[in-house]
Amino acid sequence: MEDSSEPCTTSKRQARAARKDATVGAIKKKIEKHFALPEGSIVIVDVDGRAIRNDARIATVRKRWEEG
């Protein structure tokens, strides 16, 4: 069994597109864990460069970038 405190480096689990109903906060945590980054090091921004709230959905982020 894989130790959850270690970053994922196996080829079985690869980076993939985020589900549209996932929250920004959940995706940020997954990225930080996968790449062994410190908490708070990932910031997802909108077209204007402003940080997007953690409770926003990925669908909202994509929509803002498409409308750009």
C-alpha cells in the first residue's frame, strides 16, 4: 500500500484534467501533494490575475478563461 504522505510518482497515477464540479481548493491540494509542494504554494487565477476563491468550481474557472 502506498504511503499517503509521499508524493505520487508512480506511472499508474498521472496528471489529468480536473472535473468541472471539483473545487479550486481541492485541485490545489492535489497539485501540492502530487508535486510535494508546500501548502499555499499554488494559486489559481482568473484572466485578470486575481486569485480565485477555494470554494469556486473548476467549471467557473474555465468559463472565465474562455470568456477572457
